[in-house]
Amino acid sequence: MSLKDILPGKLGFGAAPLGNMFRDIPEEEARATVEAAWNDGIRYFDNAPFYGAGLAEIRMGHALAGRPRDQYVISTKVGRVILAEIEDVSARDLGEKGDVFKYGLPNKIKNDYSAEATLRSIEDSLKRLQTDHIEIVWVHDVAQDFYGDQWLEVFETARRGAFRQLDRMRDKGVIKAWGLGVNRVEPIELLLELDEPNPDGSLLAGRYSLLDHDRALQRLMPMVAERGLGIVAGGPYSSGALVGGPNFEYAPATPQILEKVARIKAIADRYGVSMKAAGLQFALANPGVVAVIPGASRPSRITEDRAALEQFIPSDFWLELREAGLVNHEAPLPTAEVGDRVAA
């Protein structure tokens, strides 16, 4: 079964902010945000044990409790097991992600991509999410941004453990699909080059966005298309940089990134296009992208995301971005008209 057959819509809910990403979010606000997503019609919710050391899953489980389980889809992740033991949050080694979840729970996070840990992680997630099944499981962060020079060793451990375990679970019908959940293109390329096991797609955060899409476009998307797979695009706003925030890739944005954002925004303002609309619609224009999952920590953000998805964007806007070198010339754009004009 393909991801397109499993996912109930193009717009999903990224739950990382529910883990107190960057700030201490009140319980009422977190619950109201999930309820706003539900009331908007969103039926795909992505989560991970890593998000606040289980906090995001707990909050989402409470917020969705009582909803008809056959009416929504959950994806979560494996590769980290949350322990009962408490640790010093400031001492965690999170690679490039620093103190992203310093306001989350203080439970110890153990990196473990073995088959046994994969089963335990899923069992623990089921309890936190208050559900009896999970449709999609992503293997989390087997990439350079977390493991540096050791990332290939971690990948190999996951290949022998988590990958094969999830392949078996999918084939037995316990889950419907699996793949990687990463912030880098290279691990997905490596996975797709293996003879076995056989993933159904992957979640790629930040690497097929308006601000950063060259490598994924040129190397990954052709492989995805050839195999008939799908990509869920996470981080469409590039940690907020695209929509005026200070961070890109979970860290302060560089002057080069801020300059690119300013150039895109200048064109967007002339056409009356919101930056959120540009970000969401650009990602979804690629036929390999089956859904986009912006994160939200306030109910108002859900309304903004829906409006962005539905906003009309003139073809000339995309054409001008392309002519200014702000999007790759080979990138699919949201209207066929633009492609026809460029070809002509």
C-alpha cells in the first residue's frame, strides 16, 4: 500500500511543538491546538518519542482520546526509547539540535535502533498515544545532524535491526508503512539503494522546502518516482525562517538565509502572497510529495496553514522566483501554466 493510499489529505499536523519545542507550552494551549487541527479537518498526525521525551505523544493522546480511531492516521518514530530514569536535560547530546526540547520532560532518552528496542518503542508509543495501533513508523534521525561521523554506523545498526523489524511488521499487517524520518537527504538515498528491506516512503524535514531543495530535487526525487514511493515533507517553513522567524534548521539563521528570505518576501509582497502559502504550495507541487506537515503550537497557526494551502497564487509569482534564481529551474511549480510558459 502506498503512502498516498494511507494518508487522508495533503495537510497534516507535525507534533514536535507539543513537546515544548523552544518554549514551555501550557497544557491548555497544546490541547486546543490539536483540537483546532481536528476541527479544521486534519486527519494525519505525526509524532515521535523524542519530542519532549514523550511529552508530545502524551499530549496528543489526551487530545485525540475519544475520537473515532478509524477516522485518522498516526505516524510516530523509533530509534529512541524513553526511560523512567530522570536525567540532566542540559547535558543531553543532541547533535546539531542543541537544546530544542529543553522544556520537555526530563526522562532519559536512550538511542537504540535494534529490533528489540524498535518493538519496545512502539509499545511505549501506543500507551502514550492511547491507541491500539499506529499506521506509519519512521526510523528517526539516522543522519549526520545527530550522529556526525558515526552516522553510517548508526544507519547500519538500524538496517540490521529497526529496518528489518518494521519490514516484517508491515508485511504482517501490524503497521501499514515505514521509512525514515530525517533532516538529511543522504540517508534516504542510501536506504533506497538497498536490495532489502523495502520501505514505503520517508519523512524528509527541511530538505524539500522553498529555501533548500536542490539536492532532494536532483538526487532523491527521481529515486522516489522510479520506485513509486512518497515523501512527507516536514519543516516547510524551515524552522520558522521562511515566515520571519529567527531560526533555520533549529539554529539562528545565517545572513545568507535571511537575505534569501528577504528576496522571496519582496516578490511575495508585490503579488500579495503569504510566505506560508508559498512554502506549502511549493513543497506540494512536487508529485513525489504526498503530504506536508507544518508544526503548530497555537490554534491560530492551524487556521493560517489552511488559508495558506488554499490561497490563490498567480503563476507570474512562481515564474519570477524561478527567473530570479530563488527556486531551482527544474523544480515543479504549483501551476502547469508556469511550466508551459517556461517551455515556450
